[in-house]
Amino acid sequence: MAKTEFKGKLIAVEGVDGSGKSTQIQLLRRWLESQRLKVFFSQWNSSELVKSATSKGKKKELLTPTTFSLIHATDFADRYDRQLAPMLKAGYIVLCDRYVFTAYVRDTVRGCDPDWVHELYSFAVKPDLTFLFKADLEVSLGRILSGRPELKFFEAGMDLHLAPTREESFKIFQGRMLEKYVEMKDEFGFTVIDANGSIEKQQSEVRKLVASQLDLSRFALPK
Amino acid sequence: MKTRKKSVKKLIGKRSLTRKVVGQKLSRDREKYASYTNIQLLTETERKFYGAGIPGVDVNTLKGKLIVVEGADGSGRSTQIAKLVDWLEGSGHATVQVGLKRSTLVSEELQLAKNSNRLSHRTMSLFYATDFADQLENVILPALRAGRMVLADRYIYTLMARDLVRGMNPEWVKNLYGIALEPDAVFYLNVSTEKLIERNFLKSHSLDYWESGMDLGLSQDWFESFSKFQQLMMEKYRELQKVYHFTIVDANHSVEVVHAILKKEVQKLLSNKKTTHN
């Protein structure tokens, strides 16, 4: 990963689908913004120009492991060069709902060469804080299905033909990703949060850690 | 680089030849060539990707040939490819053509992105790589598996040269295109800058923004920028030539002369392998 010193701070959340990480980073964002701090939030796979291609690819199931990987790297590069890096230079607290680690685990579970994937994202700086939300797969599955009737094709890893039903496939696919996340936890210094617990308990843990590692007063918005 | 050359040498030593019968799987829309069955073609079994490659692909099942024609806009690539296709299909080989920016996945978005001119070099680079990967997996590899001749109107070398001219890290670029399959032949149509300008004006009476490298701020003058950019591209092609060993073809000659050269080279590729083996 790139070693650049920025005035700002980068906080990323990672975890499998349904681990509750998006809820947690939204609550963190609320809390930071309520203190009138300079905060910028960015989500995986959200660059406008690239998104239409990604959603077309997903809808028509056109994506292979390699193009899946490359299109997400394109999306990330666009956000990194035009938003994340400039915001970090400008001294913002940048919050990322998923970061390059998502690509590391997803793409390699799909069979891409790990060195190839790592080099692809080598321009990205290491976050100052990375939270890994670790929940049991049953819990994750339950969270997703309480919000909508069915699992999505790619989120269930149906392109990998692991199991005939989406639920079974989800458990195998997301299970492999969770393993990979845990494997790289020390190398990249993830802070692991027990994501089986209540939303409130997790959030208070997250806020405590952020407050202890960042001098928040440095990020105050000009009056 | 040194280790690469060594491995190439080793490979040549190991190369074995097998007899393949093509012509039985000619495309349905080419039925008029159906009488050309049982055409004998020698193929090498030793194939490889440049680097990481595409997961799950067994290169030994890729029986067809991949022929790449590279060169700047105005170097005569499409004319030469059209002539090669006529000749190859006339002699009973099923062909498939690919080029840059033709993928179903991202070609539209790529065009939009180019027109908006607000993406970073890295993003553009990855967009093009996605487009390339999509065609590699959905067109090139299946066609080669079916024993067809694939003619590529530009391949990774143009993309790499552009990335390098725009200042991207060479190691990063090399890794990115490690997904690509090593072609059976790469012809680089070399044309002087003056001739390129002449041909571009004859064709459209204007210069293309990107082919003139206007995003690089080399000059406010389009004509001057075009010359400078093409010069830089040629330098990068020359560097890449040392690593990827293309055949450089002097394309300042007439269409017919260039075609004759290419035809001869492709013929060699199709039939001459026995002698190198012995």
C-alpha cells in the first residue's frame, strides 16, 4: 500500500454483507458531523460514471472475476483520485464504507491472483483505522433477508456455482470472505468488532476508539 | 527483463507441435467456406499469459491463432486487417475481429467518460483495461477455443504506451496487463509522423483530441501537440518492443506492399513451424 502522509485521517469499515458495517459508519458519521467536524463519506462502488456499467454488468450477469475486479478498481480509482485523496490532503476525516480490503477478499475468493489484485490497488493509502465487523453468517443472512425478500446474485456468489440455492451459496461464499478478512487482520491492523452484539453497544465501542485515536478538535469546521 | 528472456528461451525448447484440423467449426454465417474442410494447420501447444492471466482458463485449449496489428491512427491498421480477413477467410480460416472500446460491458460508459474529460489517468487506464478484459474473456478466448483466427485491431501495447506516456507507474501497468494472453504474432505498423498527419487530414480533416494528447498540455497548438504526442508514443512503443518483441513493419509503403509483407509473415506462422521445431 502507498505510504503517504496526509493532513486528514482515513477510517474504513469492512465486513461481509449483512455484518452491519454500513449502519455503524452512518452512526459514526452522524456523531462526527454533530460535533461540526470536517467529514467526508464515500461508499464502495458509487462513482457515477462507472456505476452504470457495473449495474448493467450485474443485471445482465456479464461479469467475470477479472472484469468484476477491474470495474470495481475503476470505480475506486475515480473516487480515490477525485475525492478521497484531495479530501485527505485538505485535512478531512474521510469515512469509507468498504475499502481496498473488500477487493482483496472478494476478488481472490473469486479466483483472481492475490498479487495481481494487491498491485492493482497499490496506489491506495493504508487507513488510519480499519474496523472489521465480524458477525456469524446466520446473523448476517438474517439481517439481509429482514430488509428484502431475496439475496442478490453476486452477493450470494452465484457466479461461482458453489451451491444450487442462493442462501447456501451465500453462506459458503461469504464464509470464505470472512476467513480471508480474519487472515489479513494482523497484516493490515484491523480492529475487530463483535458484530453479533446490539447496534448501540458496537457504536459506543467504535466512537470510543475513534475518540481515543484521533484528536477530533483538529478537524473542527471553520466558524 | 532478464528472467523473462530466459523463460522465453526455455519455452521455445519445450515447444511441441500437434496437428489440428480446423475448418470443421467454421461459423454458421460463413457457410460458403464450408467446402474448405480438412485444412491442415500446425499449432503450438505451449501458450501463456503475460502474468496473472485469467482465472480458470486452460491455455492449452486455445487452439486458434491470435494476430495483433498495432500502430497509431492513420497507420493503416483497419485497411490491413480487412485485407488479411479477406485473404484468410478466402483460404478457409474462420476469423473474428476485436478492437479497443468495443466491449458490451463498458464501451458506452468509456465514451461518455472520454467526452466528459474529467477522469484521472488512472481511472481511464482501468476503464480501458476493463474493456480489454471483457473482450478477452467474451470474444478472444472463446474464439481461440473454437480454433478461429482472431485479428486484434490494437491490443494491450497501445494501452500500455498511452499509460506510460501519461506517467503511470511501469510496474503497475505491467501487472495490470498481466491478464493478457501472449499473441502468436504482433505487427507494429510504423509510419512517420508526417505521413500520419497527412493520412489523418485526408480522412477527417481534423485531429482527434486524445490522439493528439491534448489532455497532457504538451502544446496549445493541436498540430504541434499531435506531433509531440505521437513522438512520445513511438518512444514508448520502442521500449515495449524490446520486451514484447513485435515485428515492426515499415508502413510508409503502399497498401499492397504492406499487405504482401503481412501476408508473408502470417503464412509463416501458419505453416512454417515445423522447421523451427527441427
